[in-house]
Amino acid sequence: QEHAYPADELMPLTCRGRVRGQEPSRGDVDDALGKFSLTLIDTLDTLVVLNKTKEFEEAVKKVIKDVNLDNDIVVSVFETNIRVLGGLLGGHSVAIMLKEKGEFMQWYNGELLHMAKELGYKLLPAFNTTSGLPYPRVNLKFGVRHPEARTGTETDTCTACAGTLILEFAALSRFTGTSIFEEHARKALDFIWEKRQRSSNLVGVTINIHTGDWVRKDSGVGAGIDSYYEYLLKAYVLLGDDSFLERFNTHYDAIMRYISQPPLLLDVHIHKPMLNARTWMDSLLAFFPGLQVLKGDIRPAIETHEMLYQVIKKHNFLPEAFTTDFRVHWAQHPLRPEFAESTYFLYKATGDPYYLEVGKTLIENLNKYARVPCGFAAMKDVRTGSHEDRMDSFFLAEMFKYLYLLFADKEDMIFDIEDYIFTTEAHLLPLWLSTTNQTVSKKNTTTEYTELDDSNFDWTCPNTQILFPNDPMFAQSIREPLKNVVDKSCPRGISRAEDSLGSGPKPPLRARDFMASNPEHLEILKKMGVSLIHLKDGRVQLVQHAVQAASSLDAEDGLRFMQEMIELSSQQQKEQQLPPRAVQIVSHPFFGRVVLTAGPAQFGMDLSKHKAGTRGFVAAIKPYNGCSEITNPEAVKEKIALMQRGQCMFAEKARNIQKAGAIGGIVIDDNEGSSSDTAPLFQMAGDGKNTDDITIPMLFLFNKEGNIILDAIREYEAVEVLLSDKAKDRATIFKGKMIPNYIIDSNLEMENMDQKLSENDSHKQNSEEATSAPQDVGVVSEEPEEGESSDVTDPDSLSPAHTDSDSVSISNQDSQVPGTDEATPPEPACTQGDNQPQEQKTETDSNSKANWDNKVQPMESILADWNEDIEAFEMMERDEL
């Protein structure tokens, strides 16, 4: 409300609203933004759940007065349905409930429902297809195929996009008595059901909206399909139509037969369901244990939830995607609520206090790692703890709601939550809709369903008294075998020194351990039939001739060594970039809460080997480009130097500030508006010479992140930062330093607590903050083909005590694979993962109105309220929501 309204979302790092067309485009993610105050609408019923009835009443008045649904803008049908239409219907549901109670909303006359109906009609043009499946996007003003619509040419949509409409559209029909909405949603579901793969009873991820052909034929319970299954079961609960339950049970049987590999849920091919389609899982599947609870299948829900919790305990948050051995695949975390949702439903089903401890961990991690001065920032990389300037509307709509309900007692609620069903966006729809305005005739299609032998179908609505009669240890007995599943799948590597302590012959030389300067290694290579050829350009070529090996066993070792070296080279091509680093502002009034994603340097101090990082106050150098001798060394000495990119090599800048006495350096991009949110990770290369003389750490910040530090300097003269491989918690940052008690983490022993903020004040602060959407990031990597270049660097260069500039190229049976000087062999790590941000592109909107302009405020005013309420953080960090 304070920093972003009436924008769709809050940008929590820069404390301003995100207005579509005025920020760099994030691709499909921005399709959720329609200049209709998205976050406010999405959060309406959350306010009532939190017992913020006065704030709810004011918010409804703002929506009625200010929100315009007739904007010339292209939006996602799926996102607009679940967030905006669902938000309006959820707001209407609780508004009429409050009005009936007689204290609040007495003036309300269905205004939110009228807006919902208007929006419903604006979405209907998307359904103008022969199949009945909607187009993925629609123009709010011009529809789909209008000359000015700028949409309507798409041919594909995701299964969840077309199959997650029935709750909102049916509720709209039941509330208004207008059947057309429910009819269109049912037709879309019917078409998907007819197009399921009949032998496996699975559906694919993407379908052609005109022909019904499956475009992507992989199937799972995560992104692209997830809420289709959810809405089949919940449509039965809300509407009482048995056909939806029968369809769900048919799909569920297939899921448990093919996709469920406890505790994992792995995608398969719909035509060959015994064949896995991928070796990683995405975080959206975290909703599935909650759906299994609603279905009544508790055991696999407990197993999968426990596996996900172990991943969270390892990385603090659930990465967007992780592999079957629990390594990070995509490192982002946009504060998704699906795991909290499943935690709530498991606690409701089991009554096991263990799930309260899980919820406590979630709250602690949010406050410790995601909270920033103006809200909660999405994690750009769970490995480093760096932030993104975004906070999705679903964070307030779902995460706050489920966490509050997890800990709330019945007397804390002003209404009975059991009278409502949650949509996929956690909006509340009353169950009495099942008997209201039943204008759609039901077709008895029972004969279309196969008789399934699955006894757990009896459990449609879990009952704790039946499932867990006086046995609180039931869930624990299921969880116990999974306690160490993540750690066991990602064991600590055994060093060669440890390996050689055992009995028996010395193990063969491994490619990752090879050093071209080690005479013993060269002798081993000779025994294996591998020879070294020094090329004129300084590189070293490896060639194997099996006939020259000392024995057949040595020849086999040589062949394996060459294969490992080729694989190592391939990994270098895919992972040659160093991981991102972190710049953390630790001085007043930030105290470590703002973390900026920084690009690493291929020279200078390796922060991954110096866990404490480098800490100091920042100072701008003169000249600002750092390309000549520093003229203000007294201002730079023992500080971290700030400089601008350009006009000379990065290594030259580093040498100049090091000579002036700086303890580190930050290079700020000179490209106006560049940001780590939209640009690929940047790393600073050397100058082609030996850079061993550079011993200070150097990091690179894009223009947007750099300006955050520069703005802080303008407001607060002394700004202290920490350069590190990943963000540190505040207990580590301030260890041994004299600081206010409220900055120390709650896990430290604290004396002389001054004040505590009440629980309701904490909720009020959080519920008034707005959000932004995550950017979906993917990686495509290819193995080099035969004869293709593979870079291999002498691993000796990894040694901190010695650097060998020689590089190694490898050749098997006289085939040559050239190498380069710059690649660096990767080290196996359980948190290793690739991510490749999308290219930046800018979308403009000539019709932006003045009241949608970004709010640019000075740093002092942005942080004023936060300084006053800083003790609220103490309370939240002491495990109270």
C-alpha cells in the first residue's frame, strides 16, 4: 500500500511498484500483470483470515473505486483466472459472510461480484476455439482475434492452463445464475479427459488448442499439469459431480502406478510410462502431498513431504528444480507456497506437532533470509542467498494464509474455515455453492470409467479419528526411514589421501586429480599408454595408445582415464562459469538484510575458499573508471573500492586499487538499467597475463544493483558491505561486535529484551506489503560431439600454492581435442546447478497513466518506517507469525 499501490506488484528491494511496460520485460512471467492492482485483489480474503476486518473493508473500497478491468493489455487467462477472478470471488465470499454477521461490510452490495462477472466476460473470448480449450492469452479490452488484440495466434497451451478454470468459473455461474461460465470450463475439462492417453490414463504437459494433439508428451504432477489434477478432485467437492471424482481417481491410479517412486515423483512419457522423462523434479509438485491428504492417501503424502523438507533443510528453501540425487538444478526460489500448503493439510489430517515444527522452520527461514526493508524478496540463488527484486502476489495470498492457519486455534478465527474450499491460489469459495443455481445438466458418464482396484479410494475425506486413532506416532513411523534420504544421496567425497589409507593396491589415477607438473602422474600415464605432447602454443596434448600400456589392466585404466578427461572437458564447457557471489549491505539500517547478486572474477581472492569473506566500508575512487593511478588513496585505504566498468581491463582496475590500499573492489556496470534479474551472470576475465599479483577480491554488479549501494551512500555516508561466496546470517556477520540486541538472531542467547511488537501488528505490516512474480529459468546443455572442441585445464592450477598456466588437450587413438587456458575443472558439490537467465527485452506501453508511474523515493523515507518497527523482526524471528 505504501510503496507500490496501485501497481500490480511490489519490488521489495527498490521499494516501488512494478508497472508493466515500465520495467524490463520478464517474458511470460509478466502476463500475470494487467494494471488491475493484482496484489491487492489477490490478498483480499487473506486479510479476513488474519482477522484484519477493518483493513479488508478499506481494501474492498479501494478495489471498487480504483481498479479498471478494461485495459488494453494482454494477460494470461490462467493467471488472471486464479489470481484476479479468484481474488474477487474470494473477497465477495468473505464480504457477504461478514455482512451476515452484522458488524462489518453492511454497505456492501455485491460490487466485487459485479467486477468478477465483468472480468469473466472479458475472459470468454479466449474460449473461441473448436476444441473448447482457451487461448493462453487474452486482451482485456479487445479480446483475442481483434486486429488490435496482439494475441490469438498461439496454438498451444499447458494442461493446467486449460484445466484450472472450473472452480472459479462454476462459482461465478452459481453466484450470478449465469451458466455460460461453468459451461465453458466444463467443456475444456471434457476435452482434456477425452484426449488423455488411453493406455496409461496420463495427460501431457502441452496440448494443441485446435487439434488436441499433445505437443509435450511428458507427464508428471508438477509445472504445467499440477492444478488440473487438483481441480478435478476439488470440483467434485465443491460441485458434487461424481464424474469429476471418477476422472480424478482414474488419473490418480495412473500417477501412483507410474509417476510415484516414493518418495520421489518423476515425470514419465505418456506413451511409455515406464520410461522416465527427466532426472529432476520441480518445486511446484510440493502441492501434491496436500492433494493426497484431501484424497485420503496419507502414507505417500507423508513420504514425499518429508523428502521435500529434507531438501529445504539443506538449502533453506526449496529450489525451483532439484535432481533425483537432490542437487540444485534451478537455483531460484520465488517464495512459493506449495510446501506450506501441504504442511498445513498434513497437520490437519494427522494432528502431529511435528508439522508445527516444520512451519516454524519455514517462518524462521523467511525472516532470516528473505525479509528486506520493504517486504520479502524472492531468492535469486538458494546457494548464495542472493535476492531478486520481486515478490509474487501469491506470497501474501497463499503463504501467509497457510502459515497462519497452521498455527491458528479455532477461537482465533472469526469464521469456520471448514465451510470453504481453497482454490489453487488459496481463495475461499463456500461449499454451499454445490446446491445453488445448478443450471448445468450433469451427464452420467460412469460407463466411461474403468473399474479400479484401489481400496484407498474409500477415503475421500480424511478423518483423523478413523485414520489415526490415538496414535500420534503413526506419521513419525513413516517419516523415520526418510530422515537422511538427502544426505545419503549426496555423500561427502573420499579424498585420495583417505582412499590410500586402506589396504590393497593404490587406486588408479583419476582425471580430476591429474597434474601435468607431477612426475609421478606422468609415470602413471606412461604405464597406461597415455603420452603427453607439448604443443608450440604452450598447451599439452594427451594421446592414448592401448598397445603401449604396461598390461591389459593398465590399458583399461588408461581408457577410463581418457573417458573421464573427456567428460571433465564436457563439464567445463557447460560449467565453465564460476558461481555467483554475494554483496551484502551490513551497516545501519540494513544490517545484512539486503543481498545483491554479484558476478565473480577469474582472478584475485577466491571467496569460495575464504568463508568469512571480505568486509569493509565502501568508497568511490578517483578517477571513477580506475584505469590509472588512484588520486584519492587516503579515502580508499582499508576500504572496498567502487568503480565504473569500461575503458580498461578489469585486472588493471584491480591492480590500481590494490596499490592504493583497497581491501576489495566492486565494479559497477556502466550500461544504464542493466540488472541481474534480466541479464546472464557476468564474470570478469583476466587480461591474458599472469594475475597472481592480484590478491584482493573483485566482484561485478549490474547497474541496478550498483545503484542500490550508491543510493545508500547518498543517504548514509558510511556504508559497510560484506563480499562473500554466499549471504551470511546475521549471527555470523555480527559475531563479536557491539550491536543492538534486536539485530542478533533469535537463535542466540539474548538478555535485556526491551520491547516486543504484538502479533497483530506484525501481521498488519506483512499483509500491507505487495509482491512480484518469479522468472522461470531453464537450462539447455549439450554434450560435445565427436571431434568437437573440449576445454581441459591442468587441475594443478586449482592449487592455491601453485599456478600452472599449462592447459591440457586430450586425444584418444590419435584424435586431437584442443584445449584453452581459461577453463576451470569443476568440483563436485551437492549444491551444484546450472541456471541461465533469459535475455532482456523491454516492453513499452504508450497508454500508461500518470497514477501508474513508478514511485521513486529517497532511501531515508523508504526505510523510516522500517527503522521504527525493527523490533518487529525480533518477535518474528522468535517464531511468532
